Amino acid sequence: MIKLENITHKFREKTVLKEINGSIDDGEVVAVIGENGSGKSTLLNILATFIKPTSGKVFYNSTDVFEKQENTKRFRELVSYISEKSTFIPELDLSENLLYFKTVFKSSKDILEIAKRVSIDDLLGKKPDKLSKGQRQRLALAVSMLKDAKIILLDEPAEGLDVETKQVVKDLVKEFKEKGCTVFYVTHDEDEVEEVCDKIIALKDGKVKFFGSVDELWRTYEKFYSVTFEIPESPGKKVTRIMNIDELKTAQESFRILHIRNLGLREIINISEGLNGRIG
Ligand SMILES: Nc1ncnc2c1ncn2[C@@H]1O[C@H](COP(=O)(O)OP(=O)(O)OP(=O)(O)O)[C@@H](O)[C@H]1O
């Protein structure tokens, strides 16, 4: 189990993570979502032990990860960090890179088998700088599969990935979960959250806007709709508002409703303050 206790992080005077709390069980996949600059990568970098939080604690089972250097080192061995920004050795081709990491991790896994699994087997003779963003992400996944990690930190690029990489990522996240790994998954894709994630940490300006199960999120917010309507005073002018079911009923009596749709995940996170106010 991973427990985050009041994690706060500052870069100089700027607070980029503020009192993050929560616990995640083994085998759970947590979607880390939020707008650009909301602190997602900083949270992953703390979990990867690349940076130490300014204050607060990370516990793995009951061990305080940053208390002693040996705790940090032992935790780091369990973690795999996957990102298109992951570092590879530029002078070596993909098969040599994989061989290098296989040696570092003292892995007995088969490089070709793993390369096939993430569809980079036809790229093994290329250098990393010749890869597309998606191919780099798949190479990073291959490296993570060489390591017997228990905690997977997966940072998906904001600009999105190609369809093939998306499918590979999705399948592997499911596989990591089945093996009992804990996965923190920075994703920008609602379908991926629905399909593979158990919990959601939604960040906004470094603060947690929502932390809970995917089911809980929908149970909380399913009663809200985005409603587009026309007001009698200005025919032809469209107005869109977030409404709960009672407001929708009232609006239906007074306005011509043009369309109604459920809120998307991103909208929920971005306007959750307003929604919380209504729910309270
Ligand atoms: N090394 C750093 N030094 C100073 N400020 C930083 C540093 N790294 C990140 N920041 C700032 O911290 C804030 C959070 O950044 P972070 O990269 O964690 O956000 P993010 O949610 O991952 O964003 P994105 O989706 O754009 O990757 C941003 O305002 C960013 O500019």
C-alpha cells in the first residue's frame, strides 16, 4: 500500500502541490488527471523519488520512503517510471539500450519477446532519437517490463499518442494490475480512465479536487448536465449552463431546450468547485 500524507512541494516560493493525502492499495490503477501545470508530473516525480517533497510523507506499506536514504533506495528499486521523456543512451540502438537496461536490472527476461509485446521489434536497429513520441513511449514500456517493478508510474504525453501505442499502453496497464502492481497513470483520455482505472486523483493548481473511485466520481456527478437552451427574449441566441436535475426541470418549463448532455470527466474536474457548492 502507498500512502500519501500531506505532500506539499514548492519550487522556490511557488507551491505546486498542496497537502496531498490518500492511500492506494496494491493492484490499483490510479488515474492522475488535471490541466497543464496542475502538478501531475511533480507528483509522479516525487513517487519516482526524483525529487523529495518539501513537506509531507510517502509511506510504502509502513516504511517512510524519504526518512532514510536506504529506504529511498529500496523503494526506488520497486518503481518503474515510464515517459516519452525517459532517458535512453543516444549512441546505442534500441536492442543495445534494452540489453544495457537488462544488465542494470539483472533481468533474465527475453528482450525480443518484450520488444514484440510493445511492437518495437522492427525498430531494434534504430537509435532512440529516430523514434516518434509513441515509439519512445513503447521503448520506455519495454524497459519497465525488464524490471520487476511493483509500482508503475506512467506519464502519458499531453498531446496524445498514436492509436497503436494507446492500445499497447492500455493492455499493459491491465497486465500490471493483474500482477498486483500499483499504477499511477497520468492520462488525458477519458475512455482510458473508464476502462482501466480504479481510482482518480484530480489535481487543480496543485490541490486535490477529487480523490476516490471512478464509480464514486460518477455517483457524485451524474446528476449534473450541460444544458443548451434559447431564452425567449433573444431567440436564436444559445446559452449553455451546468444544471442539476431540478434546475433542468425548471428550465424546461421556461426555455426552449436545444440539447442536454452528461458532463465529461474534464468538465467535472474543471468546474468541480461550483458543483461541490451545489451538492453541499
Ligand atoms: N523544476 C521546476 N522548477 C520550477 N518550477 C517547476 C519545475 N517543474 C515544474 N514546475 C512548475 O510546477 C507546476 C506544476 O508542474 P507539473 O509539470 O507538475 O504539472 P503537470 O500537471 O504535469 O503539467 P503538464 O500536463 O503540462 O505536464 C507548473 O507551474 C510548473 O511550471
